[in-house]
Amino acid sequence: MNSATSSANVPHVVILGGGFGGIAAARALAKAPVRITLVDRRNHHLFQPLLYQVATASLSAPSIAAPLRHMLRNQRNVTVLMDEATSIDPAQRCIELKHGQGPLHYDRLIVATGATHAYFGNDAWAKDAPGLKTLDDAFTIRRRVLTAFERAEEEDDPERRQAWLNFVIVGAGPTGVELAGALAEIARHTLPREFRRADPRSANILLVEAGPKVLPSFAPTLSDKARPQLEKLGVQVLTGRRVTAIDRDGVEMVEGDAGAGSTHIASHTVLWAAGVAASPLGAQLGATVDRAGRVQVQPDLSVPGHANVFVVGDLANVQDNGKPVPGVAPAAKQMGRYVGMRIAASVVGRASAERFSYKDAGSLATIGRMAGVADIGGIRFSGVLAWWVWLVAHIFFLIGFRNRLVVLLDWAVAYCTYQRHARIVTGSDTPTANDD
């Protein structure tokens, strides 16, 4: 695969990233006369919408992930490499890999490397406020959350004990809201009766948002309905609060744009859900990138000046009918499918759609048990019905029959018993209180 493409008998398509966009592109090229190399630094595809449930011990990792090689085992024109692209040279049509021997040449390139956490210039906060993008992130969060309850059980001083029982989630988008609701259920329903000295029900779940509303990407009517549902679960919603400092002892925040009313919250468990930044590979494609690092692509998702390079998913900044395409899983899948079909048509000289068109499947967010919000085709609703729609949609889009069955059974047991059976603590990077 590292030989120059001029010696190949068929066009070589390289796909960077095995997420929703990359997998959709590979599958769309299944019958095309091309050879495909899919490169991902991990060996699995992750169903990221349910990642927070791994972080909060509702599901185990294999329930929402699948090996890339297994997923593509029947597609003979695909080679999977567990590696990482370190640089892209569009002029030479080659990619340098972290572990590869020599450059990987391509005829067509699809960049679907997604996004990572954005700390708005405060990257030092990352060690004390982990975000949630990968399974490793989920394991870190789960370890810190469960260990916090264990440390509270050991603590004699009431003030120090409460610091272990204060959980702060920064950012009230879908991830922050889902984490807050799940943590409230753990504290109120899962852990009581299991501890003797600390009362998990005294935990404070604080959801901090710089803007005026939770779920700011949703319609205002749904944002307004989400807040009381969160508060009913026991979450303290703090809007209009801007975080100015995070360390292992807590969070400093100010109220309003003027920065009045500085407040410190003592907490050893701070979780970050406030922002994302696009993969740094986008900046190597020679195109304009926006403030978040997303590549300004053409209507056909190609990079300006490089018609053989395409960007899909969270890394792409594209508009459809004057509106930005959101960075959500359905959009990434549609982009990947479109680019795959466009390449398949081009290699046989067949015409294809000149521009990408996004079909909005709606927006869903679960808040907690029997609580959620939904916007589907302009029909907006909340509460129990939204929760059921969210459950059905996520079961349907999961990878493979086994995962659907396992997740359905785990959810049924959790609903009836409030138990979370993935509460295993491993590793040793949990924060400690500052005794200085």
C-alpha cells in the first residue's frame, strides 16, 4: 500500500478516520473499482452518542463499539491500518503515518478525523476537567466519578467530604445535560444503601453554562422545557456563569459578561462538555479553516484547489440552503455516503450530484429517566414521549444485532432496578485533594 499510486491498477482511495463519516464512505465504495485504505489510530468504530453511558457505568465499552476489521471483513477492497496520520501533502498526494514505512500515496483522499476537546486557550484545565470523546475519556470519567464516592466514604471532615460529593459539569449542550442527568440518577437511586458513612444523596450535581439557556442548539421552547426536567432530577442548573479557573480543588466562575460575582465551588470531579475543536489535520490541507479549525469546503465537500481531497463530518464547515450543517452523527454519515458515491461515480465516468444536500433527521437529547426533548421535522415535544423516541432511535442506529440486543437488555434491567452493572474502577489517575 505504500507504493506510488501510478503503479496501481485501480485508483487508491485513502480514508482517514473510522467514525461515522469514514465508515459510511467506505461502505458506499463497496462495489466501486477502487482499492481503499482506511486508517484509524484505534481499532474500533465507536457509537459516540451513547459514550456518556459508558462514562456513567450504564453500559460496557463493547456494547457501543465494534472492531473496524470485523465491520469491514466482507468488503474485499478495504485494507484497515491501525495507525495515525501525522501530516498530509495534498500537492504530492501522500500522507505520512506515525508507524508506517514511507509515505502512503493516494488518488482520492477522504479526511474524516472528527473533533476533540476545546478548552478555549486553557489547555492546562484538561488534566483536572476531562472531556468525553473516546472510550479512554469515558473510562477516566467513570473512574473519577466512582472514586469520588469512595473518597467521600473515607473522609471524616464534613466540608472535605462534600467537596468529593460536588460534581461540576461545564457546558450544557447535549453531552453536559446527559452527563448531569445520569450522575443525578447514580447519586439519588443507584448508590444509596451501599455506603455507610457518606450519603450519596447529598451529592450536588452542578451544570454550569456560560449562556442563558441549557441545550442552546435546540429551539428555545425545548431549552425552556429541559431546565425544569433537569431540576426535577436534582441537578442544579447555573446559567450565565463563565468558568475562569479549574484545578484539582474546584472551579472558579464569574456571573455575566461583566465578570461580577466571582464564586468558587469546591469539587474534585469536574467534567468538561463546553466545546470542541476540529482535528489539527484540517489545517494541513491548504484551505481556510474557521475558529474551531473546521475546513471551509466546496458544496461537493472537496477542498478548494484539491478536487481529489474531501472532508466529511465534524471537520467540515459546509452550508446547505444557507444553514451550517451541524456536527452530528447523521450529518457525518450522510457526508461520507455522498463522497463515497461521488468517487464511485467519478472512477467510471458517471455523473453524480454536484453538491451535498443535508437531510435533517431532527434533534434528540435525553435528560434522564422518562425525560428528554425532541425536534423531529419541526414537531417539538418533551418528557416521556421524547425519552421513548430517543431510546428507539439509538437502538436502531447501534452497530450490529448483538449490540442492539445487549444494550436493550441492559437498559431494561437498569430501568427496573436502577442498577448500573459496569461500575468497575480500574487505573490510578484519579485526582487527590490538595492538602497543601
